[in-house]
Amino acid sequence: ASGAAGPDERDGLAQMLADAADGKFDVALVVRVDRLARRITLLYELVEKFEAANVTLRSATEPFDTSGPMGRLFLGLLGILAQFERELLVDRIKHGIDEKARKGLWLGRPPYGYDLVDKVLVRNEDEAPIVEKVFDLVVNGRLGTTAIRNQLNEHGYRTRAGRRWSTKAIADMLGSYAYIRLVTHYDELHQGQHE
């Protein structure tokens, strides 16, 4: 399990804490502190639970144990470094996603009418004519979402999942910026690389 998850989200850790409280062992050995917890507050919470159960925390690769004050000091430093590394990683990932959006690359699942190739939306030849039909029915036919839904379903057109069209699916399509060659990211719009 990831050291970023909370103790309640990791069954193995929850079982270990229960076993510690039952006195089944007196030393908890981890490979590295960042595999146990990547937030300093979580690390201290776990150390307190181990101490309450008279369990010493030790690392197989880092020179500390929590039985003495120097070990607890070193543990705190390792915990701070683990949290710092995690925050740097999250920041790098967020920056990478922001940069992809600025370049007009698509983030997430492609909208109906498109496939995704190397983060660029590419026309899906089976679905795109249906998208064009929907927009034509709005612009030239002056139909609303319910009437468009009815027409698509009556003519046997189906969604990507093979279901009948819903009014919401039509409204989502008409409200999507993808069809006017824009990529959205948070509250920002960027020129897409797709047609």
C-alpha cells in the first residue's frame, strides 16, 4: 500500500496496528519511512500508536529506531523529507498536466466523436457524423435536446456504450468546448490541437 494513504485506507497497516495493540510483537520494521507514511502528521500518529502499544519502529535502510530521543529526531527529519518529496512530486505532476493543456493536448477521456491518439483528439469516423447531425439539428432544424434525443433513438443511433441517447448526453455534447477546438483545464480555455 502507498505511504500516502491514511491508516484506515490500508488494511495491512490497520491489521498491524491491531496486532501491536494486542501485544503480538514489539518491533515494527519498515523498508523506509516513506513507505509507512508520507505526511509527517500521519507518521507521528502512527509512532504514537506504536509507542502506546510498547512497539519500537525501526527501518531496514535508515539508521534510526524510536526507542530513544535521537531516533525520534531522525525519524521526524525523515518524515519531513518524505512529505517534501511527495509534495514536489504532486507539484511536478500538476505542472505537467497544466503544460499539456496549454499545448492543446486532451486530458481525460475523449468526447463522443473523437478517439485519443498521443493526447490529441482524432476524429472517430463512426461517431463524428452523429455529432455533426446533432449540431445540424440544433442550427438548421432548431430542435431542442429532447427532440434531438428522440430522433437519434428512433433512427437507431446509440452512445459509445451502446445505450439509447439521453437528454443530458445531448446537452453535454452541445456544451462541450471540444467541438469548437478548445481544451478546458480548470477555468482556463486553450486552443486544441484537434480538428
